[in-house]
Amino acid sequence: MFGGHSEFDDRVDAGRQLGRQLRHLHDSDPVVVGLPRGGVPVAFEVAEALHAPLDVLVVRKLGVPFHPEMAMGAIGEGGARVVDTDLVTRLGLGLQDVAAVEEKERAVLARRLALLRAGRPAIPLEDRTVVIVDDGLATGATARVACRIARNRGAARVVLAVPVGAPDRLRELPEADEVVAVTAPRRFRAVGEHYRHFGPTTDDEVVHLLDEAARLGEIRSLARPLRSAADLEQLVDRARDSRFVCLGEASHGTHEYYQWRAEITRRLIETGDFTWIGVEGDWPDCWRINRWVRGLAEQDLDAVAVLAEFERWPTWMWANRDVADFLAWLRAWNLARPAGERVGFYGLDVYSLWDSLREVITWLEAHAPQALGAAMEAWQCFLPFHEDPHRYAYSTRLVPETCEADVVGLLVEVRRRTLESAAGDEVAFAAGQNAEVAAGAERYYRAMVRGDRTSWNVRDLHMADTIDRLTDHLGPESKGIVWEHNTHVGDARATDMARAGMVNVGQLVRERHHDEGVVLVGFAGHRGTVVAGSGWGEPEEVMQVPLARAGTHEDLLHRALGEPSVLVFGPDRSGPWLSCWLGHRAIGVVYAPERSRGNEVPTRMGARYDALVWFEETRALQPLHHEGRPVEPEYETEPTGF
């Protein structure tokens, strides 16, 4: 099958045109092999067009001993060998002459394969359609031998494909079952004349393309299309029997991340007996939601009205349509069940210093008024700073007097008092957690003003400790689902955070509970829109998320898949994509699309997550109300993603 006259910009353009000519092979499960070096860039584009694996087929000529330019045969890997016995006989050569040349060329072949494959095993050709690709065909000698070698390695069907070739040579290739060329000009003189740019291809380029093809191939082998909730079954099966499932998000303002995270959560609750949800939110605010979804308070309100009480910037993180829809579902699920089987909703974060202090004082007034002194001492210590944690934190840099002793004293007192409460007393547990938040927040703000990464660790350690406290409180049969940003959920040891001495929730939960079952799920997208602020405390905006930068995980996923997908990782994470380090996008509540490279976290995907949910194009969340200016001066501590 030969096309008409054409001219190519370069080997990439030639490969793309050739790929279009080979579309009829898409469903035949082909293997594409390129002839190094110049044939590999062409073959890479053909493999992409066919979503086929890519390998090289290295051929070494066996030259006549006294005239090496004359070929008496050729060899390939796996013992493949083609010898022109008639020529050998005519020239009076013996078996030992052929063997000596073959031994030398086999050593060269082994070195070439080791260099180009870089440790990758050869792709089996047995019973496969093998598409052999070069950048052009002049004499056809190399192509003929390559076809024979592919046949010797078990190929069921051999297709030779080139962008350009001499028409008479293209017709004289009985070794191939099919020959495809984009163009076969009558006045063919040389392959390079049909390219505007026909520079040499280096070994490094060949190795890079083979690496890239292997990564794309691994992504495709792991991915399953995500078109409906039924397509989550493999992921839900993987997570169902674990005690902890942490579900991430690549931004705090994307509809698809919230929507599908909620859908996974629904299915885990329905089929996996999960009993609580912990989120990247403040304990007091989420405690109100917990009581509402469990039918314990404010039952005259709907989900939108309950979420309207969120006032801390950025309110859109929780006061949005997707969260409202999920909470309405969760409340209906709970109310259809006995009180002891209802699923809770809890905040894991550390920011609510003043709100938590107020809650502690309220509880002590009602249940342990004799202990109010410790609470009032802590309150009086913070009072001069007018509920501004920054003023407090910055003052500790100038004067080495802090409120640490006061909040620790309060925490000790509340712990003692709550231990005296009846087992399972949720109100006492909430008071104890508010005291933990107050102590954690005091440490967090002091660490924050130092300008180092310690504050990150204070925050994530607090969230991991809260998970442990919830687990202890809810009992050995409890199972939890965690909603947080990828930067908290994905194991920090598989990012550059580890080099900075940082830890996160995903890492800590794995370390503490690996024998109980932990599944970490990341989310990612290629392009779209997102809700974020242009600066701290600024009103929300719908911003464009630019196309993923070339060479990132998102770029590879887009090129490999082109549609929403679920990727569940198996026990072997040593593959070319799962084990490689590439940038992985992380968008926070403050976002500048023009500086998107700064939002990439170097990541080894197979170690960071156990599964990934992928979207080609995403949409911004729908906030329930517009963001006003923060009424609290605490806004600069809000989560940013990274």
C-alpha cells in the first residue's frame, strides 16, 4: 500500500503520517519495532498512533571475511540468524569462517542491545503482528533481514512500514506479509531528500524514546476507562477490606475531584462498612456537620444551610454544591440506620485555636466547672492578641514568653476530666479533641513565623494523631475514609518533601497502620478550570488550568489515555512509569496559572499512591456563596496544597 508524493518536516512528522496509514492495524494488538537509529523516532510515533508497545530490532550484518561490505547474512537477538548459503558456497567459505564472523558480530550486537534497551527485556514477538519501521527504504537489504529475524522470533504476521522508499524495492519484499509506505516516488534517489530535516539520531535519543514508550505502555496497561460509577469497581475492590482509605485531590477547587471522591466514598460506605470520614477541615465546623448528618442536631436545616455556617476563608472548600449533595446523601443513609451504625464526619485540621478554646470552656462550664481555671488562664494568655494568631506568633519571636505552658496545662486538665466521662461519651471526646487542637494550633503558629518547614510537620502530625484518636474512640471495628489534598494523602517519602525533612498524613498512616490495610488514592487532571484565590483572603475566581507541561506525569497520562481513567497499582511498582521521578501538579487555594511550573511536586507515582484517578478536562467547583473578605485575621494559615 503506497501513497502519493509527500515531503516530511522530520522523522516525527514522518512517523505521524505513517501512523495514519497504519490505522487499520489498531485492533490487531501489534508490536512496533524500530530499526536503530533513524527508524526509532518514526517508530515511536507509529506506536503512539496504534497504542502499541515499542521495541528495537537490532540487525548486524555478517560480512564476507575478505570483503566485509558484502553481506553473507545477518543476525539478531535471541539467536536469530539468516545466512545466504548459496553465496557462502560460491565463495568457498567454510562453517568456521562464518562462525568466526558471527562470534564477533554477536558481541557487537550484545553491546548495542545493552546500550539501547538499558535493562529493559525484549518484547516477545511470538504470535503477534509485528510492524517493522525504518525512516526509509533504499536497497531493502536491512529491511529484508529484519523481516526474517522477526519471523524467526515467532511473529505471526510481519508488516514493513516506511515513510518513503524506492518503488521497485518496496515491491520486492516477499519476507513481509504487508508493505506500507506513505510515498514511493518514481525518481527516488535517497531517503534524506524527502525530509526537510534529516540529522543523525543519537543513541541517547533512542534510549529516551524507548523509555518514554515503556512509560506510556505501562500507563495504558494499568488504566481502565472511567465513564460511570460502575467503572470504580476495581478500585473499590482494592480498598474495601482496608481499614484506612485516603482519597486525595489535585486542587481545592475542582468539581471532578470532589464528585468522584464522593462517589468512591459512597460505594465504600455501602459495600465496605466504613464508619467515619475525616477531612481537611476544622474540628468545630465539622463537628456541627457530624451531628447533622447523624440526626443529632439542626434537623430543620438542609445541607446548604448547614454549610452556610462555614466562615473561614476559603469557604468554597466545603461550602460547595458537591459537598452539599454528598452530605445530603450521607444524612439520608444514616437516618435509615440505627444510631450506632451511622457514619460520622470529622475535621482533622489544626487551625481553629479560638473556636476550640471556646468549645473547651463551654464543655468545662457544663461538666467540670471546678477545672475552669486552667481554661481561663489559657484564654487570658491569648487575650492581648485579639484573636489574631499572627500577632501572638510574632510576639514570641521578640519576647521568649509563650502561651505553651497554659495550653498544655489546659490539655492535661481536659484529658483528665474527659477520662472520667463514660466510655463512648461523644461530647467529652469532642471537648478533648478541641483541647488537642488548641495545643496543636499554638505550636503551629509559633513554628509558622519561623519561616521553615516545621509548621507543615506540626500540622500533618496533628492530623495523623487525630486519625488515631478517632480510631481509638470509635473502636477496633471502625474503618475510616480521609479526604485531603494530594500533598497530604500521597506518601511524602515518594516526593521531594522527604529531602526537606517533611512528613505527611499518607506517610504517617502507612507507617502506623500498614498491618491493618492502608490505601492511598491520588487524583490528577490535564487541563480545565478551577476555583482559587489570586492572593490570601481574596475573593474566589474561576481560573484556567493550563495544559500540563511536557515531561510531567500529567503530560504522560494525557498522551497515553486521552480520557478519564482509573489506574490501580499492583504489588510490583518497579515498572518504567510507576518508578520514575517526574513533576506532578498540585494546585492550592492560592493559584497563579502563569507560574504553574512552581505547582509541580517531583513524584515517584508508584510509591506515592496505590491508585490514581485521572481526568482529561476538569471544571471549577460551584460555591454555594461568593467569598467575602476574611472576618478573622487567621486567613494566611489556610491550606495551600503545598
